Amino acid sequence: MLTVLFGLTGAVVYGAADFLGGLASRRLRPVTVAAVAAVVGVAPLLVGLAVVGGHASASAVGWGVVAGVSGGLGVLLLYVALAIGPMSVLSPLTAVFAAVVPVAVALGRGTVLAPLGFVALGVALVAVVLVASVPDRGGARLTLRGVLTAAVAGCCLGGIVLAYDASPADSGVVPLLAARLVQAVLLGAAALGTLRLRAVRTGGPAPVPTPAAARPGVTPVTEAAAATEAGVAAGARDVTGARGGGPSRRLVLVVVGCGVLDALANVCIQAGLHAGTGPATLPVMSVLNALYPIGTVVLAGIVLRERLTAVQTVGITLAFAASVGLALS
């Protein structure tokens, strides 16, 4: 039960972080938002380390570095995929791979689930696809390159859950802190690289990818990205602000909130992975974590008045049904 509770909480908090990242991406480049959020997320993890503690063993730090590299590469590859293909297909595809990879590893290790658990996992995967489905208005064409890039991105994001699961139970937030530091370096380098490339261009600013700032931890880009499609292209003319001025106080708070929530969501995932005692903990957490679009679409509906599609509504209903099934299995 604790595993399901932590998994659902982490998914909702992740979704809220992605929603704030989507709002910030109206004014800043998504990779810039992701980099700044990664840096901001270091602070709450340092506080958590001071309060909760954790054994900083070589294994804990090592798996944290693995999680950081995997997450950083996953975010960057996701940006590439969504820049060259339709978001409505590639975003759910990435989320499914991020969920399926840890499940496949767990089953390969000999994990046996109750029949209800298998059914619930399958329903949850269907829910991920339905909730993350976004009408694509960009007319982007689906290509093999886009599909493969999204699949690899999903595998990298799924690798984060595997790395956290492999970390020692007494490591506390040490792996999370190590992962966040690595992600901050990788995404920061990517953001600086984007600035330099833009500086040497002579034909004006390049088009900005439409996705919201994917969470530096596990993920991903969802309906917040769709909600900001119009704003991103028009509002991200300059990485320091929409009209060349500095970022507003509200924008700063939004980015800070994104980073803090993202860090807290990672804490939920780590806690859920080590709260469970059964072999089914890993597949359950990986699938529940992939339900983060629920938090994003709900907030988009409340704050931005975005209407849920019928498909997304069905997906949310299936997600809750799957969660109940996982809790009972």
C-alpha cells in the first residue's frame, strides 16, 4: 500500500512540476527551464540530506551518477524526438518505454505478479497512452528516426527508476542528490550550447521546440506542452525574456517551483522503491510513475481552463482503477 501511495503521490507531483515547466517555457527555451530547474532542485535535496540523512557509500553515489546520466540523456533525446515528430505519438511512446523497461527487467529477474497485478499493470499502461495523448496541430510527420529517438529516450528515463531501485536502502537522498548534480551539469551544458549556437546564427532565432521542460528526473513532456504550444513559439524569442528584458518575478517563482516539485517527486519515487518488501515493487513503481500526465492535465484544466478530451478522461479513470488493482494485488 505504501508503494502505491508513494507512486501516485510522486506521479501527481511530477505532473505539477511539468505543468510549471510548461508555463515557464512560454518565456524561456525548454532546455533552459530544465537546466535551471535541475540546479534549483539541488537545494531541497541538500535540506533533505541534512534532515533525513543517508549513507554516502560508493554504491549510493555511483547509482546516483548512473541515474543522473540516464535522466539527462533521456531529457535531451526527448527534446530531439519532439522537435522532429508529432508530439501526440512520441510523447506517449516515450512514457510507455519509460514504464515498460523497469517492468521487463523485473520480470526478467523472475518477479512473479498476481493475476490482478498483471491486469492492473496492463490497464495502467493503456491509461498512460490515453492521458498523454495530445492533439497534434503542428503537422509534423512521423518518421523512423523520431520513433527510435523517443524509444531510446524512454529507455533512458526508465533507467532512472532502475538506478534508484539498485541503490542501497540506507542511502536516503544521497543517490538523488548525486543524480541531480549530474543532471544540472548535463542540462546546463546543453543550455549553454544552445546559446552559443544561437549566437553564431545569422538568420534570426531558430524555432523553439514546443515541449514543456521535461522533468530532470523521470521525465517527460505532456499536456502542459500542448497547452503552451502557441505561447512557446511567440514568447521564447529571447532566453532572458519574451521581449528581451529580464525574467519577471512570477516567472522566476514558476521555475523555482518546477525545480522544487521535481526534486520532491524523485524523493517519493526513492521512498516508494524502498518502502515495498515484495518483488513487485519495481514494476508497480515504474508504471505508477508513468501516470504523471494526470497531474499535468488536471492543473491545465484548473489554471488554464484547458478541457480534457474524452480520451484523456477515460485514461484518468483507468489510471485510478489500475491503482486500486495494484494496491489490492
